[in-house]
Amino acid sequence: MRHFISVWNRTSLIKRIVIGVVLGLLLGMLIPKVSVIGLLGDLFVGGLKAIAPLLVFALVANALSQHERGKRTNMSTVIGLYLIGTLAAALVAVMVNYLFPLTLTLDGVSDSNLSAPEGIAQVFKDLLLKIVDNPVNAVASANYIGVLAWAVIFGLALRNVSPQTKELLQTTAEVTSQVVRWIINLAPLGILGLVFKTVSDNGVGILANYGMLIVTLVGTMLFVALVVNPLIAFIMIRENPYPLVFRCLRESGLTAFFTRSSAANIPVNMKLCEDLGLDEDTYSVSIPLGATINMAGAAITINILTLAAVNTLGIHVDFPTAFLLSVISAISACGASGVAGGSLLLIPVACSLFGISNDIAMEVVGIGFIVGVVQDSCETALNSSTDVLFTAVAEKSVWGKGKANQ
């Protein structure tokens, strides 16, 4: 047993996760009624979600308190890349709709328990209210906009305190990071449980009726991940971006695919940025911010499902209107929560642009939840891996240190 544990610990985390995926798949098909196996996944995701708000607060506050006056950061570049990437993804979804127009069967797919924002104004209002949330409640409820806002305020306030106080804050950040490493080391067991639960609950063939919709959504996300994002990265750094792209997809996208939560993947992304040798002053802010506003996958989901509803109802869409839809979906995507299915409830906001009633829009949301087993996993993998990619690209383009794909 001791020898097995030693070999297991020496095996790379990615290989251990792949083993967990295979075992989860097999167990889900062979013994689907042993529900206790799925508990491993719930515990893993619960642990990540529990520590992530504390990690964000500790790292952001510490980074700002230790920041030296006059030292350059590249947050403006990162935010610019986030917004460009999200809008580009939304436009790709529009192009895909023109090439492969989809229609939906809307009758009988509804959920009266779901509620959606009434419009883009409500999305902005919700974001502003999250900023002024009680700091304790923001941490407890994983409101990352609020956590970020208060961490920035505390970090700036702590700039002029004694060195001993700053050292205590730094120690707190290091201890929290260590706890995160322990939780991430349990990822193979957690992902085993998540895969088992997905397979045992849904079976392998439940999504056959929605095959074309799933293929369109996943294909568009793959195109953005493997063509659009690398193109943006190449324009910024003027060298082959694929080693960095593949590493982000492998080490961030893989765990995000199974946790289906950008918020839960924040600790994983923080660790990857540390391994890439990126500046902690930047990534401690850009990663939690990206989990909130860098939502290329969400913009794709909103556009494709909205345009599928438009096609079903026979509404003509010219390109200027489609472009306006892309802007709205990109802005709305920034308000998507960092939890599974967060983007789906923003579909009615986009549908309202075409005068589609909320009842019909919520039927589209219902279809989104049906295909969500695959769609939301791919969406989160794209969103979360792009957080690290654009953070690394921004640093490499601004400082030219060449550390981003070490």
C-alpha cells in the first residue's frame, strides 16, 4: 500500500485525473445504484467552492497591500482581452447560425420554477448591488464581485500599515493557498465521483434527441478555443500560441469541464498561473475577475439558443441586428453567475431583443438545461481555461519576459 501511494503521488495530476475519469465512467455503467460514489464529486466541488472566496479575498488583499508604488501591472490589457474574446465568441456563434441554422421543438419544455432577468438594465443593477454586498455575506455566498470589491478596498487600506501586519496578511494568503493545493490533490477522486454521477443519473444515450444542438454548441466552443483564442494570442505575442493554449485546456479546462463551475475552478487557475511563473499581483485579481466577466462560452450559448428560437418562430434576422445581439449577449454573459447553468437564465434577455415572450424564452432555457450535461461542461472549460490564457498572453505581450509558456 505504501508503495502504491508513493507511485500515485509521483504520477502527474493530469494522468491521475484521466484515471479518475475512466474509473468513474466504468463504475457509472457497471454499478450505477451505488450512489455513495457520487458523494466524492459533491465533496470535491464543495471544498473548492468553500475555499475559493477566502482564497480570492486573501490573495487580492495581500497583493494590493504589498504593491509598490510605480510598479507596472497589465490588468487593463487582461480586461481588454476578456471583452474582445467574449465579443468575438458571440460573433462566431452568429456566423455558425448563418451556416447551420437550427430550430427547436418548444412544446412541453418549460419550468415554472425558473426566473430570469427582465432586461439588460436588471443585469447591471444586480452587478452593482453585488459590489456593495456585506463583505461577510459576499464571502459566505460566493459573490465574487463583492469579494473582489472588498478585497481591493482592504488591500488599499492596508498599504500603509506596519510591516508586521503585512507579513501576517501574506502568511494568511500562503496558508490559504496551501489548503487549496491539498484540495486540488484530491481532484482525481472528486472527478471520479462527478463522472460517476453524470453517467449513472443520465445514462450515455439520453442526449441523442438533441444531438445536432449539442454538436453545434460544442463545435462552436472548440472553434473559439482552438482557432479564435490562439489567433488573438498570436496577434498579441507574435509567436506560436498553441503550447500555452493546450496547457491551459489540459490543466484548467479539464477540471472545469467536470466541476462545471468557473468559481470552483478559481483555485485550479491560481495554481496554474503560479506554475506558469506569472505575476501574482496580476493573476490574483484577473483570475477571479475572469470567472465573472470572461464568458466566451456563455456568449456562445446565449446566441446559439436565442437564434435557434428565432429560426423556429420564423423571425428574419439581418446582420446589424445579429451584431447587436452579440453585443447584448457579450454584456449579459458578464453577468452570468460562476455556477453550473448560470448563462442559461440570461437567454430571455437576448430573446427580448426580438420580441419573443418570456414563456417561450423559458422553454428555450428548459432545453438548455436538458443539454446542459455536455453544453455547460464545455462552456465552463472554455471560459475558465481562457482566464489563464489571456492573463498569460497579457503579461507576455506587455513585459516580453517569455515566461507564459514555460
